[in-house]
Amino acid sequence: MYTYLKGIVTEIESNHIALDVNGVGYLVYTPNPYSFNENEEYKVYVYNMIREDENSIYGFKTKEERDLFLRLIEVKGLGCKMALPMFATGGVSGIIDAIERENILYLKKFPKIGDKVARQIILDLKGKLVSNEVSSNSKVHNEELFDALKGLGYKPVDINKVIPKVKSDTIEEQIKEALKLLLTK
């Protein structure tokens, strides 16, 4: 199995790139082909799927994306072609956050992922994906939320009691939710 390919992007199509590695062109399926530039060199983290009827390479710009992809394709009912588009709009921290918060609606927004598969993803992966990136991202959001509420005149003691109860995804939603919690105290 390959861990990455380093080469020059020679073609960009709607669902893949062609990566020239020392004169050999690899067709690499990727969630965001247009995030690459032609005639530029990239290190692409890959997963090579070999089956009786298929030999495909799936590529990602970061190791974290590839590692999450590998975890996702272990989920019953979720194959490579269903998991790949999740990274086009989701991003590692967004996907992990949705799984940890059991946000079925977020997972169902991806193509071909229905209620059953979304629930299976949560069942199989919740609590197993917490990474430093997500922890630091949550910490940044908590700091932003704390600063925003403090700027509105709330006491740090009250803010610290409310922050763990906030479940929203975006900072705007978090502020609204925190304000509701603070006002009902």
C-alpha cells in the first residue's frame, strides 16, 4: 500500500487529478480536484483500493483527511465512493464534530448518505476519532465564545458554567444558545 505520492498535477477533472510521478501518470480520485493547480508539485496522501474488479487510488492533501477516510470506509454500508464527497464540503474537524455530537442532519447532507448510514457512522465511530485538531478547534471556539459573552457583560463564573452545555456548530449559533442559557439562569 502507498502512503503518499509526490508528483506534478498534469490534469484536473471533476472528480480526479492526474499526478505525474517520475513519468508515470496516476489517476487519483480526490474530493476537491480544483483545489490543486496544474503543473505544480504536490504530496498527495493516498489510499489504494484493490479489488477483483477495481484498482483505484483516492488522494487527499493532508494525512488527517486520509486517516479519517480510512476510518469512514470501515463503517458498514459506507464505501469509498460515498465517503470521498464528505471531504469536499465537510473537512476533518466538521465531520468529526458531527459524529461526536451525533448530528445526523449534518451527515445526511452528503450525497447518498441517508438516515441509516448516518446512524451507523455515529454508532461505529463516536468517541474513537477525537484528535488534537478537533480539541484545539473546540478550544478556539470556546475562547471566542467566552470572549464574546464577557464582552456582553457576563461574569466569567457564569460563562464557564454555560459553555460545556452549548452544542451548536458555528460561533454565531453558540452565542445565541449560550445567551438563552444565561438568560434562563
